Amino acid sequence: MFGLSLRVRTLTECDNIEQIYRQTIEEIKAIEIELTEQGYEHAILMAYRYILCAFLDESVMGTEWGASSLWAEHSMLSRFHNETWGGEKVFTILSRLEGEPHRYQALLAFIYHCLILGFEGKYRVMEGGQAEREKVISRLHQLLSSLEESEPQDLTRPTDHVVRAKYTLSRQMPVWSVFAGFIVLWVGLFLGYSYVLHSKSSDVLNQLNQIL
């Protein structure tokens, strides 16, 4: 779904928005079911789903065609959380997660990915918002880097981090790779737990051209 966000931002029109809308709903439901079966806390799942919905809604409704589409009438946030705008709440959630970074490392990484891929939330309408948003990104990057330094992981074998089948999870995978793995099912490519996702965006777009 990171790839979906990248793609829709570049579209001047979208004839199959209803199909994408339905598929997105099913993807979100499938992710939630799978992670629930894996035993993750309900609060974590709800926070993850909320952030994902806010991220996708902003991507779609930030386009001219999205603002007048089915998506605008029934956003992901309204469908799953009965809310219409999560731009403020996402950062409230972030502040709480930062209080226990080791426990919520996966969610912190997910929010970081959303931010570097363009999520603005409340900073979109705030005076000086972009500068403040950059500060948040920098702070979050430093926090995640410190967590990685305290718990080094072997990322030298990329094949160990590839999702081989739809909705397949391995209990040997760290929590963050579970979240990241599901997000990239739309594009069939694991973007990796790193801070350089923007360098891979061209590969994502090439694959999405075959879908959208």
C-alpha cells in the first residue's frame, strides 16, 4: 500500500477508483486478520490500522479526482474508525509511542515510512508545518537508528526478507518486518526496514503500472 500511495499521487485521473477502493478495504481486513492471528495486541492493531487509513486517505484525497470520488464520500478512516480526518490524531499516537520505543518499534517505523513517503497530516494546514514535519522525521529517524544500534540485525541477505506468498508470515520474522511485509503486498516487493525508501520508488511505480 506504500506503492499504492506513491502511484495515486501521480495520477491525473483514475477510471477504476471503485475497484481500487474495494481492493484496499479487503487488503486492510486481511492484514488485520493475519496480525490478530499472530497474537499482536488489539491496541497496536487499532493504531496501525488508523495510521494506515489516514495515510491512504490523504494520498487519494490530495488529488483532484480523489476529492470528488467514492473515496471522499466514504474514506478508509470513516469506514474503519468512524472518523473523517486523522491528521491530528496520528501525531498524538506518535507521541505516545515514543514513550515506549522498544515496545512500539514496529509502529514507529511504520509512521516513519509514511512520513518520508509524503504523509503530512496536521502539518499540511499549519503555518510553518513543513519545517515542523521535517523535525518530526529527523527525531524519529534518530530514535529508530538508536533502537537498531541496540538491537543489530543482519540485513545482508535480502532473500531472508522477501514475502514469498500472499499473507504468509513467519514467526521467525521480527515484528517490524511483519508490518512492512504486508504493506508491500500491492507491489510484490519488500521495501526493507531502512530509511531510504524514496530511492526505491521508481521500482514500485514500475510494478504498479502493471496493476493500475
